[in-house]
Amino acid sequence: MAGRNLSGIERQLVLDYIRDGNAPLTLSLANAHLPANSLPSSTLFHVAARDEQVKAMAQGVILLQDSENKASFFAGKTVTVNFYFNRLALFFETRAQPVPGGLVLALPDFICKVEDKMENQKNAFSVVVYYESSSRKASGKSRKTDISCDFDEAYPLFFESDYMELVNKCLSQKIKKEREAIAGRIHSPKLVYFDRERMLFLSDRGEMPFVPDCEYACLVSFPLEGPVRERKVYLSFVIEDLYESFDRSRLCACARISSIQEEDSRFISDKVKTNTK
């Protein structure tokens, strides 16, 4: 979660924001990054305080009203306090001191931004999908919209696999979502499998852009060593099926590659064979 400290002016703006009662706060133990089996079960959950429960007092002190005694576990402990300011995720660490009816949180000298992992994510391998947006119906014109796909280290590409087993794995495993650096951000689908015949895309239900039986154009860029630093592969794929998780929160799109140059297909096949040796 480490991020850049706010400047003095930025910090003052945030303090004014909290003082005006605009910021719901979320508390967790400051050592919650430790392995789960080394912590009491109660520390694995955040406690959220609505903005009406948060009152700023003089000299940079926050009173967290806790009439239902939900946050009493944190009394006397060092906590991480998270909140959003102008859609940016911020946090600070402080000690939660118990007082009648709640907790007092002293604002530290440093307030930090949550690190934006998407901003820092760099991968020479890239997949961009093009599709016609629904706005073409209103305008009578076709407009291409780029989708730069994300990737997940839990699903290394170019390894031979039973793709249906991989679908089950994607949709059945529990996902621990980290706090977003920017509130309300829409995520691109993640490419979790790729061979010469199929691609699998994983996404939250409300963010899946693909529709069954539709065909999409795709540009895949591979980094190369030597004088030619990149190989671009153009292909098309058709969405054959959409599978959903048991809780209906995630979707996995199964795509069949429908058009690709034969030499590009061999290139991808050789890449898979090399990595699975």
C-alpha cells in the first residue's frame, strides 16, 4: 500500500475535507499485511465508519463515534485509516485511543496516497482488442474502441492447459480485492489463457465487454530480442461462451480464434511448446 506522502498544502486540503465531515473512514490493523494465520480472525476485517460518525476536533484530532461498539477492538492499537479524497485513495497510520462513546485518532504528520499499481504496471507483451461500440446505432457510423487487456501473475500465458479446468479455477477461487487507488475505475478484462486456438478473458460481471457469438479484432504484440524488437500478430476471435461464477460476480469469456495468419499461428504454437518443456 506504500505510496507518496502528501505535500503540506495537499495535507491541509485533506484535513479540511475531513473536518467538514465528508470522508467515511475505514479502519484496519496496521500489521494486517502479515500472514492471515498469524492474526486473530477479527483483524482480517475492516471496520467502516460513515461520515456522520466522523467528527474533526481541534489540533488535528478525529473523534470516531462508535455507539454500536463495532470499532472497540481497535482501542489502544495502531491502525491504518483509509479514505477517499476526490476519488484518490489515501491512508495514514495512527494510534486509536479509547474515549467514552468511541475512539480518538490523532492525525499524523504524513498522509499518503495508495500506490497505483496500474500506473506502474509495464509489460512489453500487450493485447489490444477492437470492437464496434453501441453508439454506431445512433450515429449510423462505426466507431472502434480499444480495450487494452490486463494480465494476472496467477495465470501465466503460453502454457499448455485444459482450458475448461482453467475456467473453473478462475471462477471458483476466492478473490481478495485490494483498495483501489482511484475510486470508480473501470477495469479491462484479464487475459488468462492464450494458445493458437483459444483465448480466455476474466472480468467482473459489470465490466465484461464481450458478447457471445460476436467477432472481435485483436492486435497482440510480442517483445523480441535482436534488431527486430517486436512482432505484431493480428487476429480475430469469436466469443463462444460466457461462464459465470457461483455468486454471479465474475464472468469468463471463452474465445475461439477465427482468423490468423498461418505463420503467426505457428509462432504462438512454438512459444507455448517452448515454455511447457
